[in-house]
Amino acid sequence: MIRRRELLGAALGLLLSPASAFAFTGARRRLALASDLERSLATSPFVYVSPLRADGAESACHGEVWYGWLDGAVVITTRTTTWKARSLARGLDRARVWVGDYGRWKRALGRNEAFRAGPSFVASASTVEDARLLDRLLELYAGKYPDEIGKWRDRMRQGYADGSRILIRYRPESAGSSRT
């Protein structure tokens, strides 16, 4: 049975645009997906990030990266020479982000595309200049990557201080399956 709130939402959606009607009536299903996705973001060791070109197509570059799920966004630190940083500097401020641990993307014999079967979302990307956010990210990394962080913490701090590394925040725009 349709609830009054869903019916009103659908009617309002029809007034705004035909596409909006589905958004209002499908809210319950998306909330469950968002909840599952958020749980995955809180527990997964990696995300795979692919900047989106101006036409919306994924770049040929995909990579598994350390990340933190902070304030409703995926936050990473990366060298300014990476494709993720360079594409953002060129104004390509959207990306697709997959969540999970599917192994290394680049292999000696070809590429591993297993991440594409995992949950994903399209995100708005932006650089962030906030030393406190870096501190929070590195603190999260210490718990998430205890065996590796000792080798990287000082490099990440120094790189951020000298400008050779940046923080990138990926805020979800929409959640969905990568098989769409």
C-alpha cells in the first residue's frame, strides 16, 4: 500500500519533473543501498577511483587507494603528479569510486577489473587545504593500515607541507551499481 508521504512525494515530483517522481517513490530502496554502501565505506580497506572526463566517460586510469571515510566523503592524499590530482587541476571534478578490496588493479600480466562488480558511486571531487583534515586522515590510517603507515606517515606529512601531495575529497553525488 502506498503511504501518503510517498504519494505526496510522487505528486510533487511530477510537478517538478517526470524524472523526479521516481526519485521520491524510490527513496526507501536507495536509502537501503546508501546504508549498505556507507557500511562498506566505513570498513573497506580500499576504494578504486577513476576520474571522469568532461563527457562523463571514465578515464583509463583506475587505482586502488588508501582512504578515509570522513564527514560523509572519501578523503585521500595523493602526489600532485597522479592522474587523480592532474585531472582535478584541469577542472575534471567528478569521479567514479568503487568500494572494496579486489586486489591490485595493475598486474604484471594485464589488469584486474574485478572492482567493477562492487558497489560504486559518482562523486564531486575537490582539493582540500586543511592540515587538521590531514591529521584526522593519518590518524584513521594508523588504525586501518597499522603495518604500513609507519613507512608513509612522514612522507605524507612532508609532501603535504611542501606541496608535492594534496588532499582530495570525493563527495557522493549518487550511489548505484557499476553495472548500470
